[in-house]
Amino acid sequence: MLLDKFDPLKNQMVQILDENGSHKEDILPKDLSLEAIKELYEKMLFVRLADTRALKMQRSGRMGTYASVEGQEAVQLGSHHALDKNDWIVPAFRETAVMWAHGVPMEDIYLYWIGNERGSHMPEGVNVLPVSIPVGSHMLHAVGLSWAAQMRQENQLAVAYFGDGATSEGDFHEAMNFAGVYKTPTIFICQNNQFAISTLKSHQTASDNYAMKAVAYGFPGVLVDGMDLLAMYAVTKEAVERARNGYGPTLIEAYTYRYGDHTTSDDAKVYRKPEEIEQWRKKDPLIRLQKFLAKNDMWNQKDDDALREKLQKKVDEITEKALNTPDQTIDELFD
């Protein structure tokens, strides 16, 4: 079990795929076929293209403030692959990839950022809460959802996604404490993208990592390479099994990086240097997965170019649909 093998108190990090696409055979998920991994790569590529389009729409005045997910796709799509459709996704505001993967149409995500409240209305049967802008407050909602499922004896769990900055909020500790006491089927995924807006980890916590904070609340925490889709899947799968079998919550710290600004209202050049971003570019989850698939004869540049063209047309269609959606009336807004 990875949750037992890698101790956050010793600052040990789970990694299966390295930057060169090489893998550790002894912990490679056996239930994840090469075909499934290729499909996950295609999903990552689609999200990357959709994210790039959203940034362009914001810069051209067709969308409001936007929070880019570039760099964190493996965290969200890798973890999501271990979940069931019936499980709850409880997002903060940078969860484009996991919201889309769980059933929220990309055009609806665009609508939210455009300022059309239709984007906050989830389709029937899609268990995703609306975007939560207040930092950390949504983790309490995730615990509440999973506690309700536990009391009803429903085989359902809730996954809260949040940034490292949220660990400084009281809501984080209240949610963790409650989940630990009642052993709720909750998975906390901390996307440590190195900056809480512009605040460095060293100015936010004296802990060696964020995963170790789970120890104080009586349940496992694990530090994972968040640029590694396979590691995120493998660890989340174990956390899901724990939750479904009544053993309670897990805290997963995904050690990752956001390539863009905190949001389009931020200027990251003020607090980080270009060479830092270039070093992290070498860890890009998309490129890492390309290298892995290429080593297994499942990827080549010609096919990838064709795939990009196909997915870009899909993004173009979604963009047109979102931009041509009528504004809601006042009555519709309150409904």
C-alpha cells in the first residue's frame, strides 16, 4: 500500500513516472491499461487547449477573471479516474479539468467565467458543487456531503480540491478534525502549486509538507508528485478504497505547479523568475505522459498533431456555443 509505504513525516514522495517518462515497475498501477492511459492523455490535451482558449477570451475582453489550470491537469484527471460517477466533486475555482471530467460541459464552465450564472447550474445527475471562491470554506461542505452519505449508508464519497493556501484557513482544520473524528468518506486533495497567490510555502507553514498535517487528525496523509498522472491515480485509488470500506478520510498533497498567474488579475512575474518556470516546464505532465506512451509505441508526433487539430475544432465549437448563449434575465438569475 502506497499510503503505508511513503511516510510524509520523512518527507517521502510517491512518484511512478519521472520527467523522462520512465516508470517504477513495482508500483505501476496494474489495473490501468495503456489504452486507458492514452485516453487520459487525450483528456489532458483537451483541457490544456480549452484552458488556453479561456485565457485568450479573457485577454480579448470576452471573459472575466479566469484561473488557469495549466500544469495541474494530472492532479485532477489522475485522481478523478479513481472515482465513481456517483461521488461528489467539491471544487474551489481552479478545477476546470475535474469538473469537466465529472460531467460539467466545458461550455458551462466557460459561461461561469463569462459571468452567465447558467454556468453555476450543474446538469441533472452531475454531482459537482458550484465553484467556490472563498478560500477553504468548501472543504466543510465536502465533509458534510460525505457524512450524510455515511449516515444514509450510501456507497458514496466526496472529494475536496483546494490550493495550499487553504491550509492556513480555519475551515481546513475544522473540516479535517470533523472528518477524522467521524471517519467520513472524504478525500482532501491539496494542490500544492508552490504559491498561495504570491505567498511562498516558507511564509505559510513551518511543516516540511502539507500531507503531514493529517497525522494530527488521526488519518493518513501522503505526498505525491502532482505532475505524475499515474501516481495521482494510484494513490487516490487507495484513498477511495479506504473511504468505501469505512476507514475514513485521506489527505493527498499533490506537489505540482501552476504555469500561469494565480488568476488573470495577478502578475506572477512580480514574485517568481522565468528560469523557475522553465525548470518546471521540464516536468510538464503532458510531456511526461507523451514520453511514457512513446516508449510503449502508443504516441508519435504525427498522430498527436492530428489529435490536436481534432480537439482544437471541438474547443472552437464549444467557444462559439458559449459566446452565443443569451444573457440570462434578472428572473432567470434568481431562479
